[in-house]
Amino acid sequence: MIGLWTLLYKELLRFWKVGMQTILSPLVTTLLYLLIFSHVMAAHVQVYPGVGYTAFLIPGLVMMAMLQNAFANSSSSLIQSKMSGNIVFLLLPPLAYWQFFTAYVAAAIVRGLVVGLGVGLAGLWFTPVALAHPLWMVAFALAGCAMLGTLGIITALWADSYDQMATVQNFIILPLTFLSGVFYSIHSLPAFWQALSRYNPFFYLIDGFRYGFFGVSDVSPDLGLLIVGTCFLALSLATLALLKSGYKLRN
Amino acid sequence: MTPAIEISEVHKRFGNLHALRGVDLTVAQGEFFALLGPNGAGKTTLINILAGLSRATQGSSRVMGHDVVDDYRNARRALGVVPQELVYDAFFSVREMLRFQSGYFGLCKNDAWIDELLHNLGLTDKADTPTRLLSGGMKRRVLIAQALVHKPPVIVLDEPTAGVDVALRQNLWGFIRRLNRDGHTIVLTTHYLEEAETLCSRIAMLKQGQVIALDTTHNLLSAHAAIQVRLKLDPNRLPDALRPLLVAEEAGCFRLVLEDYSRLEKVLATLREANVSVDELEVSKPDLEEVFLQIMGKEVAR
Ligand SMILES: Nc1ncnc2c1ncn2[C@@H]1O[C@H](COP(=O)(O)OP(=O)(O)OP(=O)(O)O)[C@@H](O)[C@H]1O
Ligand SMILES: [Mg+2]
């Protein structure tokens, strides 16, 4: 167990030491979105009855920031270790593959929650936001960060260069987060896109997370959590299998 | 007693490249063992398999009796490896790295031993320096310290002295020798053969993925104990009878190679008969470097 704690501590220390880059900068970017979109759209859109657009936007942005940062944390840490070769420091000790997995995912969750909390608190300064079902909110936040932390591990394991890593981040993760209903409710989309959105697991994360705040959602939160939980479980099993096989780590 | 290291019938292929071709090797506990071979012979590949950094295509290995695949946790606990590549983690200081490494091995209060390691490796005043700011030789020393945090019974050093200055090299070997006297098994690779000759009691020579020589240092040296004689002659002419012994002619001197000392008498007699007198005579015993070249060369010819 000491091994797991040490690795988690190291991972936390790693992003904490470069907090400017890992916490402050995503915080500022997300707040810029909030500033611009709420300014431009607030007068025109009301998604849920009785919920202002800015208030609607905040949970979406918080979740988006959490997802992106959870992914960034595990993926960048692992790819850096792989590229620089210092991954041997983790491969030589008797760390079990599930300990390795748990530490990376836990660190990703912490980073996601820290950034998400920052965005959420700063958002309160713009407009008050209700908190109808805090437990649902927490459940979806944890599930989202864990899922993206896991995706980050898989991507970094697979990638042979920073370039491949960035490709996945920019062409898969980023569009999926943007197109999952951060800025709109999918009910406002044409039927085709609405149907397609239901195949995007990130949609359920944002929708469920929003339910935690407003008690209103496009999909029932139980179903959402079931879908998200299944995705996370499948990804975890895949990652554990990759780690156990030594895929690209113990060539 | 369980051997410290047991490697049996290990093959490793990288695509078409057959990097290890059936290596068998046993190192007993307490040995000071050298693994020698030219660049690309497969030394690092073999060490990686032992350390679990890479998997053998075929064959099995054990560290202190623990299979490196099936019982990897115990095998790794028993092993400390100094990798050949100079790797470091840019985020952390020397002490942080050593604390983390201890933690990964399940040790939490290890500061006394870490301080001793830092002291022995001349790193005490660099303890709080970020590793990225260290010189190459110092990074190498940190790697050595990292390999020793958990006091492994078996220590494998892949070219530990590459890029380390002379004074520290002496210190380092003093320290490793002490570990060996305390019962640790040491395996090292090096291209400085005089190091291997003075330190190691047994040597394996690897070439193109095969062990082509495996013996005690003493036996290797005496089996190839051809002695070399450098002669300055007057007149400067080598009798034909001695031509077959000639290996080199340099600056008016002849270099002959003799199987053993008893042949020296014959050479001198032949010279006397030919009315050639000896101006200078110098006899040298072969060192490991020559033995190494002979063994590697013989294999080429075959
Ligand atoms: N990951 C890899 N992929 C493909 N080939 C490899 C890989 N690692 C090593 N090799 C090849 O295997 C052979 C043995 O390499 P190895 O690093 O074990 O040599 P070595 O004896 O340690 O040499 P040196 O003295 O230069 O360190 C070389 O031909 C090398 O190119
Ligand atoms: Mg090597």
C-alpha cells in the first residue's frame, strides 16, 4: 500500500509544482468562455424554464474543465515519463499494475476536482447557482474525472510521440467535450444530431452533472450514471489488461 | 543455496533481429560478476529481461529463486538495477527521487539509509538540487543511489562508471566492494576491462546474443596466458625460425607472442645461434583486454 500512496503523492506533487500551467491556466481559459458566452447569449437563450443561461452554462463548463484536466493529468504525466525514459523508476519496483492504475486515476480525479471547484467558485461570482442534488453532482463529477483519467492512461500508453498524444486530445477528446451539451441542451438540436449525441458518453456526464444543480435533465440521472459507470468499467478493465500485458511499457 | 541469478535458455527477438540466442547463466550469491561484450552484444537486453523491463521471447529467469514473470514482486524486491541510459525526472530533487523510490519499494522511513547513500556517492550537498540541474556523472550517481534504496541482495550495474570522473570511480568501486563484502551479489557490465579484471571474480563474455566464454577471471587470464615479448635486436633482423611467433614490428622492435615462459629460453637460444644479440627485452603478461580481443576475434574467424 505504501507504494500506491507514494505514487499518488508523487503524481499530485508533480502537477502542484507546475500549478500555474495545470490549475491556473485552465481556470482562466474556462472563465473566459463563461465571460464571453454568457455575455453574448444570456439575452437570447433560456434552456430550462426559470434557469438563466449563465447559470445553465456554469455546470457545463465546470464539467468540461474537469474532464479535460483529468485527461491531461494522467496522459501528460505518463507520456512524459515514457518519452524521457524515467518510467523505469516505476517499472523496476514491485508496484502491481492495479496500483499503478489506481494512483494515476486518483491523481487525475484530484486535479479535475481542483480545477472544477475553482471554476465553480469563480462562476458563483457571475450568478448564483442552485444545488438541487449534491450527491448526484458529486457522483457525476467523480465518474467523469475517473473516466477521463483512464482514457488519458490508455492514450499515453498507445502514443509513441507527443504528436500522437496531441492528435487524440485535439481531435477526439476536445470535440467530444465541446459537443456534449456544454453550451446548449441537446433538445435544441435537429433530430439527427440529437440522436448522435446519445452515443457520446460525455453527454451523459454533463447532463447528469447538471441534474445535480437544477434537478432537470435530458436523460434520467439513473440511466446516465449507469451508462457512464459501464463506460468507466469497460475502460478500466481495458487499461488494466494493457498494463498487465506490459503493452508498450515492457516491450 | 539458491543462486542469486538464474537465466535459462533465454531468447529475445526484436522483429527479425535475434538479440539473445539461448543464454544460460547462473550467478551464485555473493559473487562479483562481470558481463562483458561489444556494443550490441545483448548485455542490456539481458539485464532488462532480468529486471522485468522487457519480456523474453522464450526461456525463463529467476532472481533469488523468484521467477521474474510469475513472481515479479519478489523478484523485483531482490533486485537493484542501475540502467545504462541516463534518465531522471525533471520535476524533483535528488532527495525527493530517493524518497519516492523507497516508497515504491514499500519503505517509508528510509532517511538514514538515504543519507548514507548520498554520503557514499558524494551527493550530500546536492540532495536538494533538482535532478535536471546535475551534471551527467552526478545523474549517474543518483541512478546508483536509486537502485540501492531498498538494499537489494542482488545489484546489477549497466555501465555504472561511464562518464564518472576518476576520483569518484575509485570511491564508487570502494563502496560497491563493501556492499559485496556485506553479502550483496554484484553483476556489472563495463567497457573498461581493467575494472572488470580487478573487481570481478567471474566473467561471462557475450557476443551476438550468445555466451562465448564463461569462467573465473583467473582461469580466463591463464588459459589465454600467451605472454608477449618485445625485443630490440642487433643486428635488427629476426631469424626466420622466429618469424611464426611475430605479431608486430614497431619502431625497430619485434613483438613476439609465446605460449608460456618456458618458450623464452628457446627464443634466446635461437637468437644466440643466429649471432643476433639482444639490446632490450620486455616481457608482458596479457591483460583482460587482450584476452577479450582474442576470444572475440577467434569467434569471428570461426
Ligand atoms: N527495443 C529494441 N528494439 C529493437 N532492437 C533492439 C531494442 N533494444 C535492443 N535492440 C537491439 O538488440 C541488440 C542488443 O542490444 P543491447 O542494448 O542489449 O546491447 P549491449 O550489449 O547492451 O550494447 P552496449 O554495450 O552498446 O550497451 C542490438 O542490436 C540492439 O540494436
Ligand atoms: Mg548496453
